[in-house]
Amino acid sequence: MNNSSVCSLTPADLDCSGSWLLHPETPAEKLIPSLKKHGQLVPVLAVEESGKNILIAGRARVSAASKLGLNVLVRFIDAVDDTQKAVLHLEENCTRTLDDSLKLATMRFFCTRMDAAELSKTVGPLLSIKPKSRDMKFWLDWMELDPEYDELLRLGHIPLAAVSVLIKLDDSDRAALVRFFEKLSWSRSNAVNFLTWLYETSRRENKSINELISAPAFEPASESESPKDAVARFCKAAKELRYPTLSELEKVHNKIVSEVCAGTRWRVEPVGSFETGEVMIQTRFKSREMMRKAIDDLESIAKFSGWEELFELGRDK
């Protein structure tokens, strides 16, 4: 068949089982009203191989035509290998919405068929990923992980950026961390910080991550603990391991501030990591009455004796 060959076939005449059909099939019901009203406006793409008509793009059109008992307009193109079929499939679907699940399936398909340079150059743009971008590096690194971690990414439990740390770990440490992501969905910043703090502590103390997370603070979330609180607890525990001195200073700071600002809307926070001895104090108000109350509270808390201890925190560390 040549590139201009278009014919009409029954849906049953088309083999729609190719592994290169990477985009999930659009529900046929979405196309049925248009097919009824206008007919098939765009032919599906196929190749002829060994006496079979192999679909490259257009599953939803084939499915909708089948439900209506209609034939399908098919444009045949020159026979190509599976890699080229997948590229043509992506090009045909270039206007469709992309998510990490689709990108993951696509990258897995191509990573065993192309080297990294070709994958970045050819497939990246079809997935709206710039060839030399940080995201492309993340995807290439993720391909180095065992596929058993793919489900965590597909479900949105772990962000792609977490691979920047995961790729540095050995298999046993990666496996030990899976439990933190199986039932909880992590934001990019929380996941990267959590993993980074554990990795850096592991290297500093020459301990495996499995040893570090055996502490009580890393116990699995209970039924009464919200997912948000569990993630916050794990991050806090990892940060305390990585920065024990800073964490202790923060505890002392928070205790003093809770006494200084008790009963007021004022907040006191350290500037930097206690190196300067400076603090920042702030509040919010939306009326003159609230402003006057804040000023009165400020005058009152300014007399509190704990300020000197706040200013000295970290000076001798």
C-alpha cells in the first residue's frame, strides 16, 4: 500500500492490539454523535503486514464505528517497525492531554528501543518535554529504576522529581522507602526534602537508610492520623536526623515564642538558621480595631523577659 491509499473496511478487519497504541482509548461514546451527524471526517492510520491490517492510530473511531455498525475509512501507510509505529501514533495524537501516567508508559516503551540521546530528541517533543530540560533528565533517570516503582508514580503518590534522590540509593535503601509512598501522596517539595535529608544523613553517619527509618518517629501512620499529618511527621523526623542542632534550636525557639505571644496574633520567626540572632515579628489585621489591639499586644509582649534568650539562640553553636 502507498501513502495515498484510503479504503473502507469493517472494524473487524482491523487489528487494534498493538503495543505501540500508547494513548488510552477515548470512550467511543464521545465520537458517536459526530459520526452519526457528519460521518467519519478523518481516516484512521494502518499498515498492512502479513495479510493483516494493523492499526496505528484511531482506536476510538474504530470502536465507535463498530458500535454503530459502520465501516471505517482507513489510510494505509508504508510498513514500519514497532518503534516507528509508536512515533506515528504519538504524532497522530499530539493534541491530546498528557499526564505522567502516559509519559511513563511511553518512556518505558521507547527506553529499550532507543538510546537516551535519540529518546530525548525524537520522543521528548512528542510528550511536550524539552530534550535538554531537567524534566527529561528526570525521566531518563526514572528509566534506570526497576519498573516496580512505576505504580507509585502512576498513582501520583510520588513526584517525578523524587528520582533525583532515588537514583543515588542502592536497591535495598530504595526498597525500604517504598512503604512511605504506598498509601500517601507526597508533594514535590516534601518528597524531595524527605529523601534528601535521609540520604545525606545516611552518608554522614555511614548508616543505611533502613537503619535510620527504624526509629519510632518513622512508624507507619495510624488509622487516626491524617495523610497530611503523617507526611509532616515523616518530614520532621528526617529533618531532625539531618539537622539535629537546628532542630533543637527550633524546639527551644517555639517554646519561648509560645510564651511570649500567648493570647495574641503576633508570630515570631528566626531569620535564617539562627546565625544572626535576628527575629522577625509579624501579624495581620483588617480593621482599625484589630490594628489597635495588635499594637497594644506588641507593647505588652515587648516587656517579656524571654526576648534576650531568643536573640542569643544559636550564637554559641
